[in-house]
Amino acid sequence: MSGRHGGNGKRTPESSGNPFGGLDLLSSAVVLLDERLAIRYLNPAAENLLAISNKVFAGCPLGGIIECPPKLLAALHSVLDHGWGYTGQSIELRLAGGDVLQLNCTVNPVDAPEARLLVELWLIDQQLRATREERLVEQQHANRELIRNLVHEIKNPLGGIRGAAQLLEHELNNPGLREYTQVIIKEADRLQDLMRRLLSPHRPMQPGPVNIHEILERVRSLLTAEFPTTLSVRRDYDTSLPELVGDREQLIQVFLNIARNAAQAIRRQPDGSVSAQGQITLRTRAARQVTLFKRRHRLALEVQVLDDGPGIPDDIRERMFYPLVSGRAGGSGLGLTLAQSFVQQHQGTIDCESRPGHTCFTIRLPLA
């Protein structure tokens, strides 16, 4: 039993006989070419981008499949002849089906079995989006660190204010004056709760196998109990989805925060009126060949929370995931911040598109 079945039993790219399998994890499209500019390998991202199959087209000349501009062909030959790297901007490739792609690319020499060139391709808009997401994550990390430091500075004097108000209350004989000390104590408690919630994303994860539909059903039951007359919650589940590894409580909080925001937006219209009835849809699907945090995943879980409310105001749409930003009077502005933080801890992404009558939050989480 010790020879053929040793280790953890998982197939790695190397053990499956594919010397280029490590490239499958890259989010960028990678094409390996030999000295004749024939395709030796395409990673999954390249198969998707170029709409060709590695199994079918391995060994075929690149020029017979894709119409490359003379500038790129000259660069490929130059790298072969001199061993220099090449970086190209706004390269136009015409695919066999007639589609034209605007790409950035790099070409580097490699010393690999049957391969001499490594060509890496990025769609221009995809690269801009990835750069924007990276910048947004860095900015949000900086914001959270600033708020975390402020919280620690506020907690101690806040505790002192509360304690002083309690001591003062015991010294007062006038019940009317005690009402004022109660206001101080209650407001101090409210601020302490806010401080606790601001720090809660830093709780270590407690991962385990979770069923996404069990989590969504929990959220659905909480919503229907909180909004029994003004909200209809519709389910659109792909029940064939496997379990994922995650923190159950964090994921419940993610979808509850998003859905509760939607329910409150539906209930309270911009003109101040109360909506008679609104609808939220919880939808699950499998997403294939997606990039999450610069890593390519063959399979991911996609959850959408849709509502037919008034939409997110334009003036906060770009800032809605920032702490203390809220489009609702009396809102703390922490619900979406916590949701995004928990999703990022799961190496997932959260996006939103919104217009009057249709708002859709899309959460993608990797499936192992």
C-alpha cells in the first residue's frame, strides 16, 4: 500500500505528466511556442482568450490559427535569435472566427521541453480592471488600518466617560438628573458597539466545509422574519453545487448584510414613502475559468443578491464599500465594509451593478 498510494492522494500537474501544468494557475493567458512558432502549450486562460483548445491545436503553427501583426511576428523572431525579452502594447490579434482582440503582451525566451518562447497575453480592459481592483484593495486596507488605530485611541477615553457617568449617577439624588447620566451611558455603549464592529473583520477565520444553500436559507429566514409584509425573497439555486471551505458565520454575515441593505432600500423609497412590496432574489451558479485575486480557478461559486429597489445613489456608488459610507439616514456604513472584508478573507471578490429598479451584488468564491 505504500508505493502507489503514498502522499495525500492528490494529482499535481507534475504527477499527471504535464511539465507545464504550473501555468494553469496563472490568470493571464500563456502560450508556449517552439523554434518554428508552433504551439506547444496553452494554459486554460489562453484557451478561453483565443477560443482554441490545447489538445486540438498543440503542434499547429501559430500563424495558421491567429493572424498576428508583422510587428509581433518580428518580435517573436527577434527573441528567438537574440534571447531578448519583448513587451508590446495595444497589439491587435485577429482570431480564426474573425474576432479582433486588443492586447498587451510580453515575450520571453525559455529553456523548456519542446518550447523556446513564452508569450503572455492580457486583454487591455482586463488588465485595467485588475489594476483598479488591486489599487482599491490596497486603499481599503489602508482605510481599515487607519480606522483600527483610531478605534484603539477612542476606546480608553470612552470607557472612562462611561465609568465616570456611572459614578456620578450613584451620587445623584434627583431622578431627573439620572436621566442625563443614562443618556451618557447608553451613548457610550452604542459607540463601544460601533468600535467592536469596526474591529470585527480582524477576527481569525474558522474555516470548515459549508453548504452555500444552507447559509442562504438562514439568511432568507431572518429576512422574512424581519420584513414579513414588505418583502418577498425568491430562490434560484443550482443545487448541484459542491460544498466550499469557509467560515460559516462570516458568510452568513456577508449575505445578511447585503440582503438587509437591499430590504431596507426597498422599504424606504427616495421620496420618503414606504414600498408596499419588494422582491429579493438569491441566485447561485457555478462560474468556470475565473480569476480571483490574480489566481485562475477552474471552478468558482457565484452568488447573486438581486433586488428591485431604487438603486444605489450615484454619489456613493464608488465609495459604498468604504467604512462609514451609507446611503440611508441612520445607517452605520459598516455593513458592506464588513461584507467585502469577509469575502476578501475567503480569497473571493464582490462586485455591484445598480440602476433604479435593479441592483445586483455578485460574490464569487473559489471552490477547491
